[in-house]
Amino acid sequence: MAVEKKEEDSFTSEEMKQMQEKMSLLLTENDIPHIYNESVESKLQEGNVLVTKGALSSGFESYDLNLLVISSEDFFNNERKKEK
């Protein structure tokens, strides 16, 4: 269950852009093919990694759709934990 973010926890558009760029760079450095799209209106294809804007506080997995969604909070909080 996703929890709504409090106003003070929300990211600015510049912070979101920086996170998207960092995520794209990390994927590239690890030879993970990906695309960036402002919306998810296009049909997703199996095996593709899509970096896009969204408003989730946490990711989720759908076994029926064979889909894994990772939020920037999940991704970057995990990065910070590894650095410690």
C-alpha cells in the first residue's frame, strides 16, 4: 500500500530531473538498456526498462502482469544504505 507523501517530503521538478538523470547514468554504467519517456502511454514491452515521471511513494510488483515498478524513493534510499 503506497503512503501519500507529506508536502515537506515532495521533490521539486529540478530534484526529480536530477534523480532521473542519475538513474539513467547508473543504468548505463551497468549496461542495462533503458529508455526515458515523460509518460507511460506507450505500450511496455517485456524486458524493457522505462524511466519516467510518477508520483509513487513506493514501488510494487505485479506477478500477473510480470511487472516490477521501483520508485525513486526505493531506488535512492537503497543507494544511501549501501554507502553507509
